Amino acid sequence: MSNAVLSGEKVVNYIDGEWCESASDKYTAIINPATGESIGEILLSTKEDVNRAVEAAKKAQKQWALVPAPQRAELLYRVGLIMKERKEELSRILTQEMGKVIEEARGEVQEGIDMAFYMAGEGRRLFGQTTPSELKDKFAMSIRVPVGIVGIITPWNFPIAIATWKSFPAIVGGNAVIWKPATETPLMARELVKIFEEAGLPKGIINLVCGSGSEVGNAMVEHPEIDVISFTGSNEVGRSIAETCGRLLKRVSLEMGGKNAVIVMDDADLTLAVEGILWSAFGTSGQRCTACSRVIVHESVKEQLEERLLSAMEKLTLGNGLDESVKIGPVINGSALQKIHEYVGIGKDEGAKLLTGGSILNDEKYGNGYYYAPTLFTDVRSDMRIAQEEIFGPVVSIIPVKSFEEAIEVNNGVTYGLSSSIFTRDVNRVFAAQRDLDTGIVYVNAGTTGAEIHLPFGGTKGTGNGHRDSGVQALDVFTEWKSVYVDYSGKLQRAQIDVE
Ligand code: UN1
């Protein structure tokens, strides 16, 4: 099974513990980006399906909230164990529907396994606070309670990891989930739901509704009985979700990409910097929210860095990610390929110097897959569009600077704020940088990717709206705080008034 090549797959909805079709009876193809071939189809649901899922979730959530959190957590342990057992099989499915190379797919599945065990541990914590009351014979505490029904909308670039970041804390927190996965990557969604099913999650706690953002996503965001929306995707879609949620007073957690930079100072270990840049810029073909798309380099080491990067890039192998020797897979689809190529054109028109790449790869060996040559621009100015806008592909812009202060200013001079990195051996600069870089994640002497699940993931400015995925902080998205006062004095005690 683990070596199976996928074909003829069909992904339908999972509502109230049943795999089910939609009245729409419409489907769209699931394409393997490495080959351009269809490997199956996914159901395109309607608003009615969302309504049904909410009804099921409402019923189930009331009971689930009463299950002690350590027991809810035990289910996540089982989920983690099943994922671990099926790691190789899941990784191979992931590579075939999303395109990332098998080594990275294994890493992503591992991220989900880590999240399962981590959040399972939270079931025995879910800490609140006790605090002294200002009055005698009175007890005060704050506790976490479930929000209720959670809507999660997940992207194709990390189809299982991001789903676990959102669904696991929601479930351990006592909520029911309605999940719309990206239409490009429903197979991982189906597999995760099957794992929940096998682990014994009661029906109605996870409901999968497949379909487009405009139909299913909108219906979720607009639904008055979905209490919170957690979304990862583009800034444009995130903004419109936030507007609707604002109008409905609905809680919303957004993670919307980045324009992440690696800073290379004059005292950097250049060998290490090149490795860090290569991995974080071209891994996942640049399709990580955390991907490095700018290199801010001190002018005194610019030429050396360019030379080293160019020679390292020559060794990158592109192709089908199932081949263990391949380092870079395809991008997700034809429109991504076009968008990336348009940005390369914009860069050239803006006067940036193209050092390598800049083309769609369509030699015979790539078949009908969607491959873009790893691309490096230099002499890029910080105000150019290629240095400001998220490209989401294997395109890097080198921006020369004259000082540490200028490097920080350039790093912070974008509308996004997800991840940043600095290569330096100067401890003073390390501490100044981690203070002054304005992103939600900062790396020192490592590239811009590689977030671990027990730390908060997210960013500032156009990247988010103040919430975080993963880490213990994710629980704040999916739980409500309740303050409880117990007066055992037997008389009326008025706060702020009956205080001696
Ligand atoms: C994303 O890019 O959307 O830090 C998630 C990383 C991964 C997660 C990335 N652990 O690159």
C-alpha cells in the first residue's frame, strides 16, 4: 500500500460520522502537480452541506464538552499513534497530491504527529488561574471553556500539518469542528478524518465539507452558529473573512503569508548562510508562508554570497518528489506557474538583475508537471514589487545594504511580518536583531523556515490579526475564558465597596 501510485480517488464529505455526497453532485479533479495527471476528484459542496454539518456539530459538541479533557486528549494520543504507524503511506499520498518532495512530506506528517502528542498533553493542563479575592471568604479563578463550533479553512501547502495545528487544540478544548480543506489537497484531509474515525472520535465532532472558498468557505464564515473561524491563506481572502466576521462579531484567527528575509552580515559564516538560504527559499519550491524570498546582504560580502549561491543552485535537482534524489518538486498548478513567471517579468521591468532561473521548465523530462526554475535576482531595491509582494514560488531577491541598521530597516519595510533570520557571529547584533526584527518568528543562524509546534506560529502586520496557530497560544483561539467567584462568607459582600 505504501508504494501505491494514486489514481481514481474520490473525496466526499464526512458529516455526522458518515461519508456522504452532496445534492450538488459536482466534482473537480485532483491533479498531481508533478505529472499534471488527474489522481481523482473532490466533491464541490453547497451551503446546504455546511448547514447540515453545523446541525451535527451542535448536537455532538454538547456531549463532547462534558467529556473530561484528559479523556478527550487520550483520543489525540491514539490519533498520533495511528499517524506514526501510517507515516510513510501518508507521506507518499502527500507528495502525490501536493508535490513537495518525499523527505519534506515525511517532515510535514511528523509535524502533525508532534502536534497530536503535544496537544494530548494539554488535556491534562488546560491551565486556568486561581487568584486571591479582594474579599474575605471568597474564592476566585479563571477557567477555559469551549467556544462551541469551530470552522477551519486550511491551505494546500501544508495540508496535514496546518489542519492539525487547528483541529487538535479545538478538539482537546471541547469544540466540534467544521473543516474545509483546500480543493487541491483533499486526500490528506480524507486521511486525517479516517484517522479520527479509527481513533474513535464521536460522530459530529469533526465534519469535512469539501468545496470552494466562495461557496463552502463563505457559508462557514457567514453561518451564525459557527463561533470561530481559523483561516490560513492569502491576505486578500483573509481580509474579506475578517470583514464579515467583524460584522458578525465572530472570533477569527488569520495567518496570511509573508515576505520573509534572511539577513547576511559581513561577519556571517557564509557556508552556513548559503545552506540556510537554499533550504528556506527553495524547499517546498518556495511555497511556504515562511519561505525566504529576500536576502538582505551586507555589501562587503554580496559578491561572494552571490557566487556561492549560484554554484550551490546548480546542484539543485528538480523533478517528481517521489524520487528520493530530487531536492525540488513542482509548484502546485498552472496558475501558480503563471503568477510566478509574471513576477519574474515584473522584476526584470523594474530593473532587477536576473542571475539565474526565470523560466517555466517544460523539457520533455518534466512531462505535464508544473516546474519553475529556481530563480535569483540581485541588485533589488527594497521598494520594488518583487521585494514587497508575496510570490509564493522559488524566486529570491538579493537586496544589498551598507549596515546592520539598514538591514533591519529593510527587513521591516514590508507589509508582512511572519519570519526573519540573521546570520552573524556578533552576539550584540544577535540580541539587537531579535529585539528589532518586527516579525512573529525570528531565527539566528538558520533560514526562515523550521517552526516547531510547541511555539506560537504567526506574525505581525499583514500576516495576521494577533492570534497564533500551534503552541499553547492556539488554545486561546478555541477556548473562552470564564471567571468564577465563589463566596463562602454566607453574606452579601460587594466588590470594590465592602473592602476594609
Ligand atoms: C507554512 O508555511 O504555512 O516553519 C507552514 C515551517 C513549517 C511550517 C510552515 N514548520 O516552515
